[in-house]
Amino acid sequence: MQQTDLDLLTDEDLILLDWRRRWMRQAHDHQIPPPNFKFAWLLLAGRGAGKTRAAAEWIGWKAASEPNHRILLSGPTFADTRDVMLEGESGLLNVVPTCFIKEYNRSLSEVLFMNGSRVKGIPASEPARFRGPQHTLAWFDELAAWERPQEAWDLAMLGLRLGKHPQVIATTTPKPVPLIRDLVSRSNRDVHVTYASTYANIENLAPPFRDQLLRFKGTRIGEQEIEGKLLDPSEAGIVRRSWFRMWPANKPLPQFQYILMSIDTAYSEETYDKKKQETDYSAVSVWGVFQASKTRNGALLLDCWQERLSLPDLEERIKKELSQTYGQIDRPVIRPLFGE
């Protein structure tokens, strides 16, 4: 840029450029917007990784540098939207130079810029409020923590229809909820996914918080909340898929210590939903418990089924099941366990 070009810049132009220059110099790689991302930028990051700051900087820059934007901000609740996304230490009002802000209406969670851009906060806890308003850009924070994520996302998408290139940034600590997994699956199409760990921003975090990180190192909660990894939902519950192995078809069954039958009976024999024509299922699974090694036991799934049975019929079916034998012992003890 030549001196004559600089002379044409206003004071606001110089402030705008200086603001952007300083941020781009200090931002971590995961905080820099991907160039020319098609539609959505999904930033999956651990706590304290700087995802709120990254989104506030991008949204603020777009609002201040391009006039007449209509921008939606949405967090899990009204308080989250206002106290974190707008007024938080890394929120919009604390990263945008004050000279670009014309008015902030706290009760409406609305920011009006000098160039006509407008930012409006609407909580995801009230998805019906997404009906009607139109936007050019949107920032969704803690998307995985929304109460009804798919419903709120879908309604918000219907309003993202202004301008030539509507875009959205979604920042969240990852959880394997269906919406997040769907967005990740679109990473080769219209969604750019960025992963980041808390450790990437650790120098900017309070020392006591750094000490707390070590408590979760190597745990699954640490993988999700600190390292920003999207866990396999089948591995996130009490029972994990990785614990199961197929028993070889040509291998004899082991000697069982006892047989466990789990019975989850239907809640009622009556039909509650008028649209349903049948009652609920009763489900049964049969497990054989055996000594897998000197220090641990194993369990083998021997049988499982579900049927819609009335109580007398279910009792007869269970009595027949109790006569079954499994494994290499004469008569293992079968212990029924009834679910509620």
C-alpha cells in the first residue's frame, strides 16, 4: 500500500485494520477462519481453547467491515447468549473497538453498528423465536449443549437466507449428539471442521485451571472436555461396544459359573398412544458368566429376544427358558432379573 493510499483511509479504517492485524498476529491456528469455507465453520474445542474469542472476532470483523449485516447469536439459554457471547470477557462487546458500536440494547440482546449492521441474540431454548427473522450470518455457541439442538438448528437455518453467501460459525465442546455427528459427516461438503485442544491456549489460562487439567489427563472426560475429541457414542456410555468380542463359532462354550437372565417387562399391556396399534415389547437377554482368567470374569450373550406378550404368556415363555442348559456343565443355575 502506497502513502497516497494511506492518505485516503479514515481514522475508522485505520482502527479497523489495526484491530484485525493485532488479532491475526496473536490468534492460534485453530482460531483463524478457514479461507473461503462454503457454509459452516464448526469449531470443536476443549474448554478454554479460545473458541468464544475466535467466533467473536470473526463475527465482529464481518459486522464492522461489511455494512448492513443481519447477524444471529444463539447460546443454550438467554443468559448464555447475553453473558457469554455478548458481554463475556471474550464476547463481542469486548473485542470490537467501541468506535464501531452505535448502540447496545441489553434487554433485547441487540447490538447496532455504526455502518448499519445489526447483531441480535436469540436463545436456543426458545427455538420458536427463530421464526420470522432473517440473517446473513449466525454464531451458535455450545451447540452440543442445546436442549433441542436439531429443532433449533433447523428453524435457525430457515432464517439464514439474506445476502449472497450466508454463513454460520458453530463453537462447542464436542459431545456425540446426533446434530454434531451429522455436521462432522458433512466435512467434505459444506462444513469445515476445526479441532482444538485446551493445551493449545494453555498459556492464557489461570494457573489453578492448568493444575486441574492434570486430573483429567488420560480419562474419557479429558478426551472430550480438554482435548476436544468427538467420542464414539457407543464408547461414551456405561456399556461400551469395545468391550464386546465375537465368540468363535468353532470354539466350545466355556464352563459357566452361573446363567443370568435379564427380563425387561413391558410397562403396560394397554396402548397409551392412540396411533399405536400394539402394546410395548418385553425383552429378555440370557448371559453366561465364566472365569475368563485368574483375575477377571467374562460374560457371554447366549440368547436375546423381544415380543409383545401379555403377563400369562410371558410367564410361560420364561418357564420354558429356565429349562435351557448352556455350556459344559450339567445344569447351571439360572437367575432371573426383572426390570421395572
